[in-house]
Amino acid sequence: MPRPRRTQISIEDTSWYHCCSRVTRRALLFGDDKLTGKNYNHRRNWVENQLLKLGGIFSIDVAAYAVMSNHLHVVLNIDIFQANSWTDIEVVEHWHQLFKGTDITRKFVKCEIIESHEINALKHSIALYRSRLSDISWFMRCLNEPIARMANKEDNCTGHFWEGRFKSQALLDEAAVLACMAYVELNPIRAKMAKTPETSDYTSLQMRVKAALKGQQPAKLLPFIGDERLNQPKGINFALKDYLELVDETGRIIRDDKRGAISSSASKILTRLNMSADNWIKITSDFGKLFHGPVGTLQELTSYCEHLEKRRRHFSKCCQYLETSR
């Protein structure tokens, strides 16, 4: 039985989550439909555009994504501090980019007079919107529902386009986050849909590589900011150059099936993550098979389960792949 989302989210332990949605029936996001002769590649563009749009509306940053043939992966970072720092009017303005709001919230953003008897209703709406704008379930809802409506309209049908629930995994430490990002971004290479990062269409990896060639980082993705430091900007505490080098080399190994053939340079990068080359290749190749719940070391998993009052540490056996192994 699916677990309620509130039993899988613990901001106290981590702000990082890996989400996956799959298409139901036989509707494709990509490729040629042999029955109808139609090509659905344009739907991947719908998903990518909506995903990046939501990253600019929600207090949730997009770190990595891959839109595949019949499913999508996304790695998200909840920025609860940003949500709490928004002014009331900023909250409503963000929400109105997605929904109409109420008569009172529309009056509020137009700086019209709010009657005294309307103030409590306005405060309630603002608190509700602020909460939803940092909620992964609302993020995925706002991603999936418009795509479903567009696809059903195009197919001239009704019914479910996506499976009923999206899958979410808590990523409990830096190694789990970076390994999951690499796994997500290497999906097209692993599926033999692309040979190199720059040809991996509809992925964050392609965006990062194209921007890096210009000495930049994509404005719509959570940036890499290097080592953790005081007064640091928001971003991923890892060097972009190191990450791209590691992912590029991992992609070559996965594509050519050269198990364990990782260079000394890439091995030094993995040293920071306290992870062996063998474990890194294993995780980035089989992440979806290895982990069906929270991902992290045994210590992080134990803390996560305690905070969510889980009696059993499910999937603790898989923690071995995130422990130091030399």
C-alpha cells in the first residue's frame, strides 16, 4: 500500500528529493507510435518547459532532470527559507502565476482596499499558498496535470495520462544527491538514446554542458557553487568542473560497459564523497533497482527514520553502497 507523502518528507533531515512520474496506458512522451505513425517527441518539450517554469515560481529548485520515453526523473531541493522570506504580496503573485486565487487575493495584488471582514480570509489564503509553494506534491501536481490535459486533448481522449502517484525518495547526504543526479542525467546514455552528455536531449546535463562551454551555468537550474563556506550563495556544494568530469567519464563507462575503468583523476573526485569507484559505478548504473526508499548512509537513514517515527529502517541493506569502500 502506498505510504502517505507526509511520512516520506522530513525537511529536518534533508531538503533534497528524487521524484519520478510514469505514463500510464500506452501514451508516449517520446518516439514513434507504430500503431498510429505519430511521433510524440514534442511532448518532452512540454514537460521540460513546464518543469523549468515551475522552478521559477515555487520555492523549490530544480537540480537535475531527464524526460524519457514514458517517464521523467527530477531531483528537487526545497528552499523553505526562501518561502518564509517572501512578503505576503510576493507569495500571492507567485501563486497567481499558476492559479486565479480568490476575489480577495486578486484585490490584494491590485492594492485595492481589503475590508476588515476579509482580512482573516486573506491571511488564511496567504499562509496556504506559502505552504503549497514549498510542497513537492503541489510542485509535481502543477507539472503533471497540465501535461495530461494537453496530451489528452491531442489524443482526443479522457482518463489518466500519468500513473496515480509519483515516486519520491529522500536524498539524505551529499553523496546520495550527486549520485542520484548523475543517475538521472545519464538516463538517455544508459538507454542508448544518446552517446554523449551534449546530445542527451531534454536533460539538465545537456543544459549544463552547453552553458559551461560559454563559461556559464543555466539560470533555471540550481547552480554548483564549489566548497561550502561562510555566507555562501544558494547552490550545490560541489565544483561544476569536477561534477561534469565525473559524469562524462561515468557515461563513457556505462555506454561502453567498461566496469571499474575509472581514471585516477575521477577517483580523486570520489574521495571527497567517501565513495569507491566500484560503488559509484554501481549506484549510477542501478540506482532505480538498488533504492526504493530514502537514500543515504546508515547513520543518516537511522536519523531520518527516527524523525518520521518509523519503527523499521527499510532498505538499510542498500546503505553499504554509500559507505566508504576502498
